[in-house]
Amino acid sequence: MEENNTVVTEEVSVQNKKKNKGGKKKKFLIVIAIIVAIMLFNSIKSATSPAGKVEKLIDKVEIVSLDETALIEAEEAYENLDEADKSQVSNAGNLTQLRQDYNNFKSVYEAIEAIGNVETLDDATKVSAARTKFDNCAEALKDNIPNKEVLIAAEEKISELKVQEAVKAINNIGKVTIDSKTKINEAQNLYDSLSDEEKAKVNNADVLTKANTDFENIMKTEGAERARKAFSVLKSEEDRVNGITWYKSKAEPYYADTRSFV
């Protein structure tokens, strides 16, 4: 009899434990449901509030073209809020950055448009200015700049013109004489200003190298000859004591008595 009572007591205990466990689980689920409901309510309330509407407008803005309609709409909506609502706009800082990004985007586009047709090296300044603006632009914006291919083509044209100028300057050296130094220096400076890739396109670089060598040889021979001729019109005096040869102009006055008396 006592054994039966013990079994019944244990069964009741197990059933009570199951009930308690099930009750706790139900309470936990109820709490979770309440939390979710509150969050959903706050989310709906936030989205329909003045600040929430502006946040949505800001989130929709993308700087992918010159169309700033969405950006202006978001800016105007934000400016129309009172100060209390403005303080509730959690992404207001994004709006400032978006405006800056758009201005940079437009500035790069306009700089490239200003290049126009590249015809001479005088256009290099505009191409360089556009490249600087493009390089300083945010990486996320570069792919969307609609005329970036125009910049690349302009740079290629400038490179081509620089090579042509160097080739022309080298050809302009002509026959090397003792008076060719200016032309050789001009050609050398133009060649040195080229990139390695551009230098490889200069099909007469060997002419420049030879011109430099020829000029050095001329300087050795003609320079020595000019020096000889210059000295030939001078009179010389040997200082045998000090081992020095003095050269003087033949037009120098002659003094019969140059002695000093003490």
C-alpha cells in the first residue's frame, strides 16, 4: 500500500514539474511577443513621424548621376523640420556627406567637359586639372562619372603629342656642330620628361644618343683648336724660376724700365 502511494506521489510530482515548465515557457513567449509588438509599434511610429519620413528620404538618395532631385527633396524636407524634429533625424550627417559627394561628382564631370577637343599640348593643363579632381573623388563615385572615358582619351592624346614633340625636336638637331648644344639640350629635356612607356615610342631616340656623343667629340677637337688659336695671338713669357708660362696680349703697353728702387 505504501509503495502505491509513493508511485502516485512521484507521478503527481512529475506532472507538476511539466506544468511549471510549460507555464514558464508560455510566459517567456508572451514577454517576447510584447517586446516585438513594442518594437514594431515604435518602428511604425518612427517611420510615420516627421523625422522618420525625412530619414526615409535620405536613405533613398544615391549619387549615381547628375540628377540631384532626390537629394534636393531630402534637403528641403529636413530644413522644413523644427529643431526638435531635426534632432530626431538619426542620419542627418549622411545628408551633409551626400551633398558633398554630389558637389564633388559634378565638379569632376564639369572639369572633364571643360577639356574639349585636345589638339595641342596647351590643353595639357586642363587635362591635368581634371585628372586631379577625378583622383581626389571618392572611390565609390568614380565608376558612375559618365564622362570618365573622355578623360582617359584626352590623356592618351596628350601622351601622343608629347612623343611627337620629342621626335620632332630630335629630328630638328640635324648635323651636329659645335653650335648644336641648344638644340640637343632641348631634345634631351623633352625626352627626359616622358614616361618609360612614352620613351619606348620615340623611334629616333638613337639619333639623340648619337648627337650627344658627336657633340662631346666635337668639343674635344674644336674646343682644343679654338684654345690653340686663342693662345696663338698672345705673347708668352717663360718664368723659368717658377716654371710658369705667362700669356699676355700683344697690345699690352711695353715699359722700357720696370725696375723698382728702394
